[in-house]
Amino acid sequence: MSAKKWISPELRSAIADAISSRPDVSYQSIAEHFGVSFWAICNIAKQGNIQRRRGWASKAFRSRSAL
């Protein structure tokens, strides 16, 4: 099991901005872009009280299924 990686406040802010400003991009894609885990993205969104639509109604799901 690997140790948790510390995420700087600047990176957290950039991730929160990406989550808010790009609803068409999935959490997994954001995680890969910033080099953190999917769960780190989920935790940052939860801590920042950032909510997105889920499932078929989400823009990320629609853009993925259009490929």
C-alpha cells in the first residue's frame, strides 16, 4: 500500500476551478491531468461543496457517450 500524497493548497484550488469550470470533463480525466487519484478529486469536490449532475444528465457522461 502506498502512502498518501500531500496536495498543496494551490493545486487544490486549481483542481476545484477545473471541476467547476469544466462540467464536460469527467473526474477521472481531471485526476489524470493533475496526476492525483480519482478519490482525491472526489474529496476536493466534497470539501469545496462543488456538486455536479450525476449519470446520464451530466455533461461529462454525454460527451463520453458521444465518442
